[in-house]
Amino acid sequence: MTGLAVVEIVRAGLCDLVVDQGRPGYEHLGVPSGGAADPDALAVANRLVGNDATAAGLELAYSGPALRFPQGGTVGICGACFTATRSSDTAVKWNETLVLAPGEILDLGAAREGCRCWLAIGGGLEVPVVMDSRSTFLPAGFGGLQGRGLRHGDVLRLGETADPKRLLRATPPAELNDNCLRVVAGPQAGLFDDAGLAAFFSEPYRVASASDRRGLRLNGTALSRATTELPSQGVLPGAVQVPPNGQPIILGWDGPVTGGYPVIAGVIRADWPRLAQLRPGDEVRFVTIELEAARALADAEWKIGGRA
Amino acid sequence: MDLPNERIPDCTGWRWVTDRGLRLETGGHTLARYQLLISRDLPEVESIIPADDSILLVLRRGAVISAGLRAALEMPLDLRSQTASRLHRIVASYGGKAGPDLAALAERAGLSQQDWIAQHAAAEYRVAFLGFQPGFPYLAGLPEKLRAPRRAEPRVHVPAGSLAIGGPYAGIYPKSGPGGWQIVGVTEAVLFDPRQSSPVLFAPGDRVRFEAL
């Protein structure tokens, strides 16, 4: 056992967050469930290094950190491909168990396409559990490492690992290579006029730069409707709110739990992996799916097997 | 335009918010329905979020809506047997630098500042729901006369502990940050501390009274 193993942040990425599967069940206290934007991708990365699927790992956005492993370790990375190098000159492959030698540095650069990847380390990241989760919640500054993104010089403690491990390889679910988000009608869809609904379902919207884990702000045809403010209602990630300027916002993982803007539609759970990879400038289109069909969708399946 | 998926067949008053959230209209009985729902064992439900005349139930992935959940959603409420709720006494100082909107609100209500404060502190409030920030309470029970719309221009910085008025609700900012409510005072009470085993001071249904310093 290596209870004292650590990973050192030699250089921080743009937004490196400690995350796990989130903290559902605290929304009634004003705390969103948060957690990995693509929980399955983190769960699979964990399995690649022999961790429980619920272990904490890193969510990296846009551009990643350089990590040093003084005692060595195992790493699994899933999600968007980033440029990456190892100090041992070994190739860095996504979706498989990587074994790092003591002292080795794993250096991640920019995302080649998409936005986020999830990096699990054998043993998991040992940060304090806050409200049943190790996930960072930036808007209120708690969870993860002191409630913030990683910085140069940070040292993260790792949990115990169960050696020896099998080397594994994972295959992501089939890629959907269009820019469509599947939505079911929202509770206030009826407040929008025909022109607004027609625009929402036929015009493209572009992801605005002021987007983050709280919400993806979109720019496109403004959606008009009669009422501007409503009584606050419970909301959740994927809900598409329309504020008075008519430009929709897709609520994200760290978004509010109640909101007073009409919800025109809701992106279905199966399209979270796609939401997680959107970045400013990307174009999206909304397509309807029947509620029953959405709820009957089988979870997109990752396959995991031994690595030769 | 055709709007699919708005309702589950056979049940009125339910709407879907994405494919995971069931929104239930509660009329004026949000807290009673909320308390009934949290008293049940509903394995398919991940979270229950009370709000303004509605409740959102977030379903677990792959959950099927059971007969037990349908029953809990449709069961008549016994409004006489409200569960006893906690009472919080919040010591607050009103006006001055910590309450920059008090003077304007008092004038709007046609009251002296002293009378405005007396009315605010005489009322008993109920935590209708929490939202906006972790631990931010929407307090129902604000006297009609003291109600005021949110500020046209939200403030960039509202200090932690600020007492606020937003439409029909009183509120308290747990943490400093931007905010659009009218600010009338401040309290030293800690509403949210993630290091504590129970991080949030208020829960839906709790009672709150203010004491002017």
C-alpha cells in the first residue's frame, strides 16, 4: 500500500477541478448536485486505474496541467483529446491504463477538439468530503481542493491503491458527429409565440464566451414571449431558460437550483456528454425527442476490456 | 406548433423539466406537500426541490415512476397536522451603511424608518424554499406594505449577512457577491458553512423571527 502517495501540480491548466459523481440530494438547501460534467467518462477513467467509480479525479477544461508523480502511479484519461506528453517519452493514450514511473511528469496541453476530459489516478484524490462529495463547487468556493481550481505548487494526496492491477482499455460510445442537442418541451414552452418556438427549433445558436459550468449562454434569434418573470421554480442541469433578452441559457452542472425565467425546453440526460464538450463559438441546434423515447434510451455504453 | 411531452398521460398538474425532473403544481400548499414527500421512502427520487407554488422531483437515472410515487404526488394533504418546525431568532441591525435601501423602502411604504423596522421585526417568517446561493432563504410572511420590487440595477457586491427584500419575500445573503434585492440591514448569523456537519442553517418550513439590535 502507498497511503502517502501524492501528485504534484507542476503547472496548472486553465481550469482543473477535483470532481466526482456529485452531491445530489442537497438541492433543497440551494446546493446543486455538481460533479463531473460527463459522470460516465470519469467513472470509466476510474475503472481504468482500479478505482471505485465514485472516486474523485480531475476535470480539465480547454487546457490541462503538468502533473508530477513522485512515487509513480496509474492514470486513466477519458473525454476530449488534449495534446499530451510524458517525461519518459512514452505516448499518452486516452481510454487506457497508463503506468507512470516514480518521478515521471504527465504534461497536458490544449484540447484538440471538444472542451473537457477526465483524469483518474490510482487511489483517487483524497480531498475532504463536503456534503457527501469531493466535487469542487466554484460559485460558493467549497469542495475539491479548498473550493478552487488547481494552482502551480499544489500537492494532492492519493488514496490507497490495490496492486497489482490489470491494464485495461475502454471504448467510448459511438460518437455523434452532428451538433444537435435533443430536448423535450419545457414547462413554459406554451408561453412562447409560434415565431419564437419555430426559431428555437430551426435556427442555430452559438455558444457565447460567458459560458461555464453554471450555464451555457447562447446567441441567436431572440425568443419572444408574453411573460418575463414567473414564480421561482425548481430547475436542473439541461433546463433551457430564457431571460428577458430572449437569448437562451442551458443550465449547467453548477447552475442554480431555482429560477424565475421561463423554461422553453430541456436537454435530455443522454446528451450531457455532448453538453460537456461545447465551447464558445460552437454552433448547436435543438431537436425534439418524445419524452417516453428519451426516458427509454439506454445509457450510452462504454466498453472496457483487458489491454494486450 | 406541436408541443409533445408536456404531461404524463392521466395526470394533471405534472410537467417535465428535461427528462429527469417532474414538476408538480402545489397551489398554496408547497410546504405541506414537500413534507409529505420527504416523509416517504421514494427510491426513484434523487432530490426534491420546493419552490414558489411548485415542487421539482429529480428522478434517478433509469427510474420508473412507481405506484408509490404517484400516490404520494396525488394524495390529499391533511393541512391540520403540520409538523412542528424550528424557530430561528436572527439578531439584525437595520439601516445605515449596512442597509442602504432602507430609507427609500420606508418612504415607498409611507412609514418612518423606525416603523418599517418594527413591522419587519414583528412578522414571523417561514422558509418557503432555498435557492440562488447555497443557504439563501426565500422567507414568506413579509407584510404587504414592506414588499418592494428588486433593484433595476443589481449590485456587484452585497456583503454576507445582508437582510434583503425581493418582491413578496424577505431574504438573507449567506455569502457576499452580486445581488439584485433591496438591502435593509445585516446579521452576523452564519447561514452557510460547508465545514459544519450540517452546513445550512435553514431548511424549508423553518420559522424565522428578526430582532432589531
